[in-house]
Amino acid sequence: MRSSNPVLSRPDAWQVEPAQQAQYGQYPGQPTQAPYGQPGQMPGQPYGYADGNAQQFAPQGQVAGRMTIDDVITKTAITLGTVIAVAAVTYMFLPVALLMPIWIVSGLVAFGVVMLVSFRRRINPAFVLAYAAIEGVFLGAVSKAFEYMYPGIVMPAVVGTFVAAGMTLAVYKIFRIRVTDKFRKMVLIGTMAYAGVLLINFVLSFFGMAFIQAGNLTVIALLASAIGVGLAVFNLILDFDFIEQGIAMGAPSSESWRGAFGLTVTMVWLYIELLRLLSYFRR
């Protein structure tokens, strides 16, 4: 159960630490000692799926909450709301003269926070909200710069991002898309390759040799943006599947922050790709 999203790519993202497992006993999602059909199993449930609330896995007098879809939705709304609120403030009050330095610094800091959270075993809500705030500054600066160069471009990109995410979720649920290991591996390889191309393009931009530039409509630039949008959508599918599997395995409620964080990272990526794609047609 892997995702190419850097936040959700850890193979142990939904696992508890050994000390925590010893404290809680049999962790939800792990095979129970009793065979199927014995006490603790409900007819029609998969082997190893425990019945009842998470209380049976908690020490006496404590309750171990499980991650639910409501948790993920709530945390995602908080994280995305923070990004949008900070982006709006940055967009309105950031001077045009400071757009470029704020753009670069906030982008690098946000990337660093993403990597920090990705390699932490336990998710820290404070880091998630810190990322949301920093990413809001980054998006506010980027959006203002694009709006300054191509008036009217921001709103279609925002609407397009949420429409694309909503349609992806609808298709995933309605058609019951099954994420296979082969599909996951292909998206992961494609995402890494695309990130490498963007890194090379970023370095070349300092020498005036970038082959992908906003507003410069070329076959390579158009193809790269189309691939970027496609990969972002595929990553959303992987993230939906990863979160769904985490809920089914009975991941602790604190992991809802990781799921929300992963979705936010992908949504931000999708917005940037759509913003650049629209810029090619705004001369």
C-alpha cells in the first residue's frame, strides 16, 4: 500500500510503533489470534478485522480512536482553509517588488517542511499547519505574479483545481478504480522523472536556458504541463486509495492529519500545474 505522494509514500505510514502496539495489544488491521468466525470476528468481515470500537485495543480507562473519513475530511478542510486564507492575505498585501524573493524562499521552506514530515514516523499537526501557512504564502506570491502578468488567470485555475479533484474522487468511487502495484509503480516513476525534469529546468532558468516557461507556448512546455496535470490527478487517485486502505486497517485517528497533508500537497501541485497550463493561452 504505497503512494507516490511524498507524504504518503512511507510503507509504515499506518503502522503503530512497537511500544505503542505493546501497550494497545492487538492493533486494528492485524490478524487476530482467533480464526475467522470465532469471537471478535463478525460474519462477512475480512480475516483480522476486529469488531466493536477501538476501546478493546486501548489500556483500561483510555480510548484509542481510529481514523475515519470524517476525520480526514475535517483535517483536510482545516489544512486547505489555512492555505487559502494565508494565500488570500499574501495576495492582497504583498508588494509586487517582493514577489520573486518571497516566491523562492517560501517555496524552498515549504519543500523542506514536506520532506521533514515525510521522514517522521509520527505526524505532528503543528508541522501540518506550519506547512499550510508557508504554502499559503508561496501560493499567494505565485498567484499574484501570474495575475499581474496574465490578468484573470487565478480564478479559473482555482476552480479548475477543485473541479478536477472532485471529478477524480467521483470517478474513483463510482467506477471503483482498483489501484494495482503496477499502476502505483508507474505513477511513482513518472512523478520522480517529472520532478527531475522540473529541477533541471529550474537550474537552467538561472542561465536563461529554461525550456519550460510560463506564457511561452511551445510543444515541449505544453506537453510537460499536460503530463504534470495528469500525474497530479493520478497521485490523487493513489492518495484516495491509500487513505481508504488506512481507514480499513484501523489506523489511529492522528493519522488523519497525514492523509489531509498528503491531499493538500497534491492539490497544491495540481493548482500550480493548471496555473502554468493556462498561462500558455493568456498572451
